[in-house]
Amino acid sequence: MAILALRIWLFGQFELGWGDAPLPVPQSSAARSLLAYLVVHHDRAIPRDRLTGIFWPERPDPSARRALSQALWQIRQSLRPAAGRLVTERDAVTFVLHPGDWLDVKEFEEKVRRDTSRQVDRYTRAVALYRADFLQGIYDDWALLERERLRELYLGTLERLITLRKQRGNYAQAFICAQRLVAADPLREAAHRELMRLYYFLDRPRAALEQFVTLRNLLAGELGVPPASATVSLYQEIAAALEEADSPHLPIAPLPPPLLHDLARLPFVGRANERSALLYALQTAAQSQGGLALVEGDAGVGKTRLVNEIVADARWRGFQVGLGKADPLATSASYQLLRDALSPLLTSLRIAQLAELIEMLWLSAIAPLFPAMAEHLPDLPPLVPLEPHEEQQRLWEGCARCLAGLASISPLLLVLEDLHWADEATLSALPHLAPHLRANRILLVLTCRTAEARERAAVWETLEALDRARPLLRSHLPPLERADAVSLVRRALGAGEADAQATIFARRLQDETGGNALFLVETLKSLLEQGALAPSSNGGWVFPSEALPLPIPASVQELVGARLARLSPALRVVLELVAVLGEEADFAVLSHASDASPADLTSRLETLCQRGFLVETDDRYCFEHDRIRESVYQTIAPERRRTLHRQAGAVLERLHPERIEPLALHFDRGDVREKALTYTLQAGERAGAVYDYEMALAHYQRALALACDDPAARWDVLARQEQALSILSRREEQSNMLDEMLRLAQVLDDPVRRARTHYRRGWQEVLAGKPRQALSLLDEAAGLARAAGERDLLGDCLTSAARAWWRIGDVTRCQAAVEEARALFQETGNRQNENRVLNMLGNLHLGLTGNYAQALMYFEEDQDVAHELGDRYREAAAQANAGI
């Protein structure tokens, strides 16, 4: 026999059911609203005073309580067999849901909010439960607030369901959801754009344009405003694409053509096969079959434009998108390209999610690359010290785990542009990351200039390694085909196919530029600036005479140079400053580096954007294309360039002192040697902190050049180089470096530098397994340190000597050296080094003297010092040793 249960519908009209039979709702509106309120707050005791205040606030208390009692009596009469759910007490009322009872709002919220791998099914069922808005016909304040809350939850669920349907390739179902979203919230403009895109995607472009008209009329009638620029741009793209197929009459007022600035806003033409292949890879990645794609071609051929389309496609499908772009005119930090792509994705929410999804060890591993990790997760576990190459492998594995974790939250598109300029550390890491793409929802897209990539061995080797790890989807972009180039020119000018003059002009332009998209667009801009191409009085264009050759320079660089010559001096000064600053060209930096007032600077930047030199991003100004920036930078006179770099360095030092690598570059190119040396050394140290010792050596090599003939500065740089070479086990180079350090120390007649040089040489001999040669050097170093009063250095010498005696097997001298070293470190308060020698003393007695009581004593002291220092790894190691 089936157990009867209560069924309650609050979406739409209030309905009650007992099993399959309906129950009447209370007759009075107050009783209906009260029952609905108690149901929504089921299983909670609601004070009677609160209920009277909500439903009868205008009545005196005795009258309000009588009204409450009468309404509760009506509710009991309606509930009949389910009346036991209503529990009334002296001071409170509770509505109790029994096991098996069903409430549509409760079911809806559970399906929407429960985290599950079957999100699509749950969201679909949740949306089906939403018959209409909550409690139609009830207008009490509490109901209105609850109605709005549930409505927003419903709309948000529809948006998420649309995204999930698209990720699975189910565009027809996504379209149905988009229709429901527009119907539920007709003034939500983003929903109309979504519906327009889906109409177009499902091969119904005319319906997409009609949807735009519907929206435009709705906004004008209800709010008195036009559609947003994003909606208008979408309409223009769809209308232009439809015009390419045929030229129907559309009952829509024509919109102006795109202006000839901001390359990203010009129509996207051609590349149908390449885009289709990348879209297929994107769709496949959304189904947990990640991949790797390479877009290559000559400069200006349209690689970035194609990738921008894929980025837009990915975002439309609900992908996270990470973008990194190498800078040819900057000194990159280690892993700069990878950092730029991933850092914006690591929000506080994402970091909290990653902390639950992957082992904390891997977050500790990547914390040196992404400081936000340590900021948001202050209790990250310490890392076990490893060999340098193992630490680097651990860092790469941490990056791979982080990518996989991000992709488990939502699909991930990672775009790394201009790989031919990428830093060596990123190039080294990519082959390790590639195998992790296969089973994750990740598409990695790389771009490069073919010729430059072939000329740089590290780039070509990386591409070959990637191809071996995961076959590359290669898209080689040739120049635009004639029909596509002609289409781009016509659409950029707003001319239709019927405009014969525009078509003839477009063909001439394509012939002159060879179909290179950048050259073609820059030529259009140049012709406009010269007046050779001009708007006509009838709304069309006056084209250059066919009898005369087009005034087009032979290259993009010459073309940009000619355009620069037409700029006013004030505009050119700003453009040169942006070229020098590059990635640092945000408004605050530009304002402090420029002589112009903020108002004048804003006006000039706006003019440069209108003239098609610059574009404005969310946080800075940048050139429309790298080739334009390169050309502008090369035209700056050398002395002027140095001045601009000095200005840039001074402003960055004041506003952003943490930007070490840009500071090193600007002061170096600005010929401010002392500061350039300081920041270049810091850049080397930062590279070493993320195990990129090759990059550290490159920085130190540059620092050595900056040190010139200053023997003290040169010794300091060489000391850092020598340590990096030691880590890389490049012993011959290290030995040569130590010879030069000793020569410089002798030139300086500096006993401390001589001591440090002998100490490093002695330690090298210890590592090489030559303890007796090491002792000779370490004794000399110790004598010099002792005479100079350098107790920490003396302690280091004695510690290394102890290791040499250990290898020889002389326990007595080993113990004497290490105990003296400990006393020195205690005197200087060097707790870290004391921690190290306590570990040595414990192991000495554990392994050589057999005095386990002494060993235990030292290990316990070691543990206490490590705890004081907050070094959890050493504390755990000491505890483990004590347990032995």
C-alpha cells in the first residue's frame, strides 16, 4: 500500500496535493500567504510575534493574535489529512515536512545548489520545476522578496545550463534555454545576444537579425536607450556575413561601418578551415580530450585576429581563458609567459577551490611563481629540499596539477602568443605540461612567426618536443586570399558588393599588399590620412584614380614611418613613450612620465586610438600590433630613447618598485648603470628562486658588463654567478670564476673577499671528493675570516671543514670543528646556521660516535630551533631523526 504524502507547489499558483488528490488552499489571502510563509520556512519554529508583525502589522496585538489563530484554523481545515504538519505552541508555530513530502521550491534549490558531476541533468530538472514566478497572485512584502530571489536563481541556472549545453555541443537545447531566458527577462540584453549567436550558429541568421530588432524596439520603448555597443557589433558581424551569402532586403536601418582603428573590431574574414579546426579542438577539449594547437605565419598575417575569434568562441562556451603574450622589447622574468597567462585566473575563489582539489604540496611548489598562492594560503606546507633539477621538475609538475585543477572547475583555453619571443623557462616547461593535456579539459594554443621560430633553436626544439608529446594541430596562415582581402576592404569601408568602385579599389589594394592583413589595414589608414581615400558627400567614398599608382611604401616599417611623420610633435611624444613602456603603459605611469597634464594626455591618447595606432585595454594602452610598436621604437633617436627609458625607470621605481625586470631594463637602456646593476642582480636572484639558473646566469652576465672595471662590483657579481654554476654542476666554469674572484680580491687587497673565495673553492673540493685539498683552502679561509672578525664566515668555513674531516673519517676533528661553528653561530644569533650544525652534530653522534644520548639531545635542540624559525620541514626531519 502506497504511503500518502503531502505535495506542495509554490511556483506559479499555490497548490496542495495529498497523494494524487488535490487539497484546497485556504480561502482567505492572509491564510494562504501565512501557509506559504510557514512552508518556505519549514521545520523552523516561527515566533507568533514575528508572524503577527509580518501579516497584521497595523492591528493591536490582541487583534493580531486573534487573526493569526483564525488563519491557523483555516490552514488546518485546508490541510485535512495533513493537518498534523502544522504544529502550534503557545509562543511559536512550526510547519513540519514529513519524510516523503515534496516541496517544489525545496527540490529546485537542492538541484541548483548541490555540487555534482551530473550538473546538466540536475539543472534541467530544476528549470522544469520553475512553472512560473513564485506565488503568483500573492503580493505581500515577504513574498515579493522571495520571488525575486528565486527568480534570479532561476535565471542564473538557465545561464549556467546554456553554457553547459554549449560545452557538450548540444546547441539546440542551449537555444531552447536561451529562449526561456529571454522570455523570463526581456530586458536582459546579454540574453538577447546569446540568442542571436545561437540563431546564427544554428544557421538562422535572419532570425538573429530580427532578434536584434526586437531588442532595439523593446529597449527604446521601455527604457528609451539604444542597444549596447557589444550588441550592435554582433549585429554588424551577422549582417555582414549574411550579405556575403546574398543581399536580401532587411527591414533594419543600416548601421555605420567599423572605423579603421582597433584591428580587433574590424570584420573577421576568411580562415574558415583554420577556425573550424580550432573550434573542433575546443569542442573536443570541453569533452575531456585536451589538445595542443599551433598557429604560425608571417608577421601581420592575422594570427592574433584568428586567436581572438577562438578566445571569443571559448568564452561563449563557458571556458576560462588565460592569455599570455611575449614582449620582444622587454626583459622577461622567468616563466613570464606562463605567469601572464595563469595569474589572472588565480582569483581568491579559484585558489580556495584548488586547495580542495589538489594536494597542498603542489600549491607550495608553484607559490614562488604565483605569490597569490601564499597570500591566500598562508599555511602552505614547506617543501623538502631536492636537487636543483628535481626542484625544477616539481615546479613543472605543480603547474601541470594546477592546470588540471582549474580545468576540473570549468574548461580551460590557454593562449601563449609569440612563442618565438618566449622566455627560456616557459619553453622548457611546455613539453612537461603537454602530456597532461590529454585527459583534461584544456586546449593550449600557441602562436609564432614561422621564420623567427626556426631561427631560435630553443623554440624549434620545444615545438618538436611538444609534437612528440601530443601531436600538434598546426595551422599555417598564408596571406589572405584575394576574395577575402577584397571582402575585408569592402566591409571596413562599409561598401556592398554592388559598389563596383570599392571592389576595384579593394582588388588594387590586395595586389599591392600581397594579402598581408596588417599591411593592408595600415595602408588603408595611410591613404585616409593622406586624403587619397576620402568620404564623399553622398555617403560613399572618393577612391584614388585608377590612372595613378597607389602611394604605398614597400614595407610595413616604411608605411608606419610615413604615418608617424604626419603626427604632431605632441602626439609623437606620447606614442614614443608608450612604445618604450610596453606592458607598463597604464595611465598612472604614462601620466607621471609625461610632461602633459592628465587632461591633455587623455586627449592625445584618445586621438592616437582614433588614428589607429593604439588601443585601450582594461588596464593600459598598447599598440594595435607588435610590428607597429617595433617600427615606432626603432624610429626613436638613440639619445631620445635613453631619456625615455630613464624617465620610465624613475616612474616605475616610484610607483611599482616590485617590477624588478622592467626596472633593470629601463635603467640599463637609460644608461643609469648603478641602478641597472642593482636591479639586474635582483632579477638574477628572482630567477634563481624559481630554479631558473640559466636565466639567473644571463642576468649576472649582463650585471658583469654593467660593473665595468669596478673590481669590487665585479667580484660581487662573480660570487653570484659562481653559486649558480655550482648548482648547475658546471665545475670547470665555476673553477674559472673562482680564479677570477681570487685575482680581484687580491687586486682589492680585501681579506674578507679572499676568505670567501677560498671558502667557496674549498667547498667545491669537498663536493668533488677531495677533502684534503679542501682542508688546505678552508684553513686559509678560516684564518682570514678569524683575523677580520667575520664570525659567520668563519662558522661556514668550520662547517665545511667538518664535512671534509667526516669524509676522511677523523671524528675528533670533525666534532671540534662543528662545535666551534655552533658556538660562533650562537654568538652571532644566526639561528638558521645553528639549526644546520645541530643536525650535523646529531648525525655525527648517531653515525660515527655511537653516542645515542648525545645524538638525541642534539636532535631535540635541532627540533626546538626549527620550530622557533617556523621551518616545519626541518622540524619534522629532526623529529624523525630523534625517533631513530
